[in-house]
Amino acid sequence: MFEDRDEALDRVVRHLRRPVAIDPTFDRRVMAAIETPRRRTIAPWLAIAAVVATVFIGRAWLTGAGTASAFRFELVAPQAASVSLVGDFNDWDPHRTPMTARGGRTAGTWTAVLPLAPGRYRYAFLVDGAEWRADPRAPAAQDDDFGTPSSVLTVERS
């Protein structure tokens, strides 16, 4: 059994040791291709980039994409010392959109106005830096697997 294996191995080794014939002009052709300077022009690439940019900018301008509308967010929280608006539009950062108490803190109505481009946004209110509240006047968002309540706002193109 092992004798056949040795014989097969010997045949493979003999085959691999055979000299390989290489075209004598191969080296000359490779070196000529490497040494030949190629003309590279950037003009066609710039033209393509200009056309693509024109299409995207023109499309956004014609459809009104990117135009933002101002939205007022309100929460009635008379006992709150601070309220922040957090959501997809500000990376859920409570420091980026603090809300102001309309009529002073005793009035209890907290507001923030944000320009929002067309799209769908999840958001919530963070009361006193610890309590997450959904907007009672907006549709509730699906559970986010963290157990925090949030709401959904869909901004349509105008």
C-alpha cells in the first residue's frame, strides 16, 4: 500500500523537476510594457464627475429634497427641572437639543423647534436627565430592544 504512494510521489517530483520552456521574447515584452510611459488624462474622469454631480444636484433641486421644515416639539412636564429632545436627528445626544420652558418652569410646557428634512425620525423626551418619555401626541415607535419609550415623526415633502 505504501509502495504505491512512494511511486506516485516520485512521478510527481520528476514532473515538477522538468525544465519549463519560456518564450525568449517574454522578458523583453514585459520590460517594454513597464517602461512605456502611459498617457493618463484626467479630463474624461472630470467630465463624468461633473455629469454625476449635476444629475444629483438637479434632482434634489427639482424634487425639493433636502429642504427642511421647522417642527415644534412640546411636552407638558410641570415638575421637570430640565427636558431634552433626543432622536435620530441629533444622534440621541441630550446635550444637542435642550428644550426651553415656555412661560417659565412653573408653566410646565417645554418646547424646541427643529428644522427637519423629509424622512422618518424616532425621538423621545429625556426629563431631568433620567426619565425617557414618548410624545403623547405622536404615534409610538416599535420597541427598540432597550425598553425606552419613543415616538415616530414622518416628515413629508412639501
